[in-house]
Amino acid sequence: MAKELPIVPSTAQPVGEAQAEQFQYSRVFCQKENSPPLRLLVEFLKSHGQTPITPPDMDDTLLDEWAWVQVTLGYDRNRTPIQVFCARDRGAYQDVFDAEKKLFIELLSAHDDIEAGMVRASVERARFVLTTRFSPHDMTDEGYDFNGWILEFYQDQCNGIVQIDHQGFYSPQGHLIVDLSFKGE
């Protein structure tokens, strides 16, 4: 369940970005070839008691597109929406996909335990990366739950593994299995 994923505000702040707007990122490295159409995500969120708010100028037919790249989804009209990105192993944002994959393979290579090896293999087999980005300064508990449901959808539907910045990688049961918290930052 998404509510079991501990998506919480990060206490560590990246060095040199104290004055800039901070964003929290979470990812799902997905092994399925294609991302499901956005309509399936919206229906999933609604079936779990969420009320996703799509951009008012968004054409409803775009919800059926499988090759989407970016969408904003709101959970509360008074809060900044969550930005959702999809970078694939082909197409216009392949360079972003390749850079994300390379970065996390290198980070995981520093760990020599079984869990890190399994996660590294999952990242190596990824066909696309689903990334959520939000401002933790304008996020509520409901927003963290909403983000968790998005991650769970892609984890379950696309054979994915969840990664949360300043935390690490999580098992499908919501347990931290590779700690990347970098407490020294």
C-alpha cells in the first residue's frame, strides 16, 4: 500500500542550494516496455480515495496516450501540484533516462550486499523511469500519501522499484532495502 511507503520530508538539504527552491524527487525504475496511459493512473488514484486534479487546459484524449512525457497532478487546489515525468530508453528524453540509470547504478555499485545487487539488476533492466517532483515546503500529509499512491501504481503495474531521494530504495512491501540517506551531507 502506498501509505506504507515512508515518503516524508527530507531533513538533509543538498549543499549549495539553500537559497534555491528545494524539490523532493522520487522515482520508479520500471521494467515494463511502455508506461500505462495516464487514464489508468487517474482511475487508480480515484479507486484509492484520491481526487487527482489534472490541468484545466489538458485535452481529455491525452489521458489515453501511452507515450506521455510530463503531467502535473494536484491533490489539493490550495497546494502546488506534483510534477510527474516519464523518461524512456528511447525517444526525446533518452539522455535523461540514461543519465538517471547510470547515476543509480554507480551509487548501488558502492554497496556489496545482496539487496543492493538485486536493486542494481532491477535498475539495469529498467525501460523507463517515472519521476515525481514536488516542493516539500508546500506539501501536506495528504500530498505525501498522494505521491505514494502514484509510486505504488507504477511499482505494481510496471514491475518497478521505488527510489526516494535522501532515503534510498524500497521493497514492494515498503521496507527500506538500500539506504542512500547520506547522513554526512
